[in-house]
Amino acid sequence: MPGEILRDETAYTIEYDDEIDAVVHTWNMFSSGEKFREGANELLNIFEERDVSKLIVDTREVKAHDDEDKQWLQAEWIPNMIEAGMEYSVNVHRSSVIAEMDIQETVDPIEDAPFENLITDDMAEAREWLASQ
């Protein structure tokens, strides 16, 4: 995946993939609470700066999210990302039923939000889907 590394932190990496005109946020390890929100808000800042509409969030290194973090994502962060211009989002999860259920629990309550979302355990599928948008 060609790209420009925008942030390279212990917990996460944020890149810009010019082939698909998308920001890619990779969680390198489990984070919760303030650390999780710092990483997510840094992604929001970069998303606004880059003026893009496509996002990949790679959580293959994360088994599940805390309930408080899920609620924060739904109530605050996702609406802010939509306001910042997010139209297409892909959540790439580890290949497990638990991880897929965790992501599904996060996005189900916002299924009527004005953006399209794909959930997959395959990064190639994620990139292909975004490239077609």
C-alpha cells in the first residue's frame, strides 16, 4: 500500500494513501479511554486537513472496544467525521467472530448516518471497495 505516513505513534499509525485518496488509520495495539480518544481525534484533525472523503480504520490488532469508547464514537466522533466530510468508511477487523461483532455493535446504531460503511477482515477488499467509490 503506497502512502505517506502522517503520524507514527506507538498505539497507532495514520497514513494518506494517494492511490485511493483515503486516510488509513491503523491501531497498532489496544487503546482505550483518553489514549483511544487522542488517537481518534488526531485522525479527525488529519481528515479535516487533507479534505478527503474516504477512510480505512484498521483494527486488526484490537480484539474489542470498551463500551464507553463505543458510545463516544457513536455520539461524538462519527458525527464529527461526517461533518468533516467522511462519505465512505471501511472498518478492517481481525479475522474473528468476536471482532466482527464488536465493530458491528459500534456501527449498527448509526446505520442511518449519511455515509457508506463496509466491514471486512480483508485489507485488499477494503482498498478495492474504496477505490470504486
